Amino acid sequence: MIQKKFYFLAFSIVLLASSCKDTPRETTPNSSTSEIKKDTIIEAPKEIEPEKFVLDEENAIPFFFEYEKTLKEDKVKITTNLGSFTIELYDNVPYHKANFIYLAKKGYFDSTLFHRVVKNFIIQGGNSDNPETGKKRAEIGRYLLPPDTKKGYKHHRGTISMPSSELDNPHKLASPFEFFIVVTKPGSYHLDSTYTAFGKVIEGMDVVDLINSQPVEQGDWPIQNIHILKAEAF
């Protein structure tokens, strides 16, 4: 029995030595081997793509809290097919300010529409029936913003504010992707305790009025599309 084990062990050693002789040595960029055979192909390590950051109900507020601290921009220029206007954002409404600048810098508003025009009241933008808009929303995330109505800002003419979500929404959480601008003279103050004013038009109010003057069909949708071509934070 011992003799059989010896023969088997000897045969295994010979087989292993033969295998090592014929097979090129593998190596990696971190290997300490000093010699690499010329016919050995070394593949570079594949880069692992970082996971895309997506906002949700849990991380949105902490993210915007930190993001707002890094911002140097407090204005956004919105260019439409009817002209451009500039909005200045309030510093002490941090989540709404940070959200609006974040979306502008992500290019979300580009190619959306002013999809609701209520005569002598508001113009509302940030949505579109273009599938690309839905894709952008999905990539950015699904979240709502809490109201911030106790900073003393009123809905004067030229104020930019956020509509509440159309969901069952007793706390008036804001839909982060849309906004409206008041055109009423001198303002629409019945909105003050419900919707969050987070900035004002400082240049180009004549363009806002021009948008508000466009003919609309049922549902306040403009007969001719009013395109937001670009939103630029600065």
C-alpha cells in the first residue's frame, strides 16, 4: 500500500513540473516579478464606473444643505424663444435656491417649456411632453421639497416660486422641477402662506409679460410652444 502511494506521488510531481514548464507565468501591474515574457499579454485593469448619484426623499435635503454651502452662483439667466430674463435667488431659502441652481447646472431646464400661462397671474415652466424631460427627471431622482414660507418674502410681481406637487399633499411639498413667476400687479399675496418664494426677476420682466400675453387653449397651455432654450447659473 505504501509503495503504491509513493508511485502516485512521484507521478504527480513529474506532471506538475511538466505543466509549469509549458505555461507562461501570469503577472499583474502590481506584480513584483522582474521579467515578463515578450509574448505575454498584460491587460490594463478595467475602470469601474462610479454609481450615478440619484436624489430621493431621504438624501435630497442633506445633499442640498451641503451643496448650498459650496455655491458661488445666486442668479440664473433663462433664455426662451421669446427673449431672456434673469432671476436672483434668495440666500436664506437654501434648499429651493440650491435645487434650482443644481437643476440649471445639470441642464434640466434646457428644452423644457413654459407650459402654463394664466393671464395676469402667473407663467409656469419646467415641464414638457418631450420624453427627454422624463428621462432627465428619472436620472436626477424623485423627491419633493418642504415649504419654506416664513422668511418674510411675499409674492410680489416678478417673484419666482414653486408649485406644490399634484399628489395628495396636505403639507404643500414642492415639486422641484417646476416653477412659476408672478405677473400680477402689484402681486398675488394669497399665495404667501402656501408657496415658497425663493427669488425674483431682476432683469427682463418685459419678456415675462410677453410670455404671459401669448394666446392659450383650454387648460392654460399656450397655443404655440414657448421653449426654454437654456438656463445658466452665474
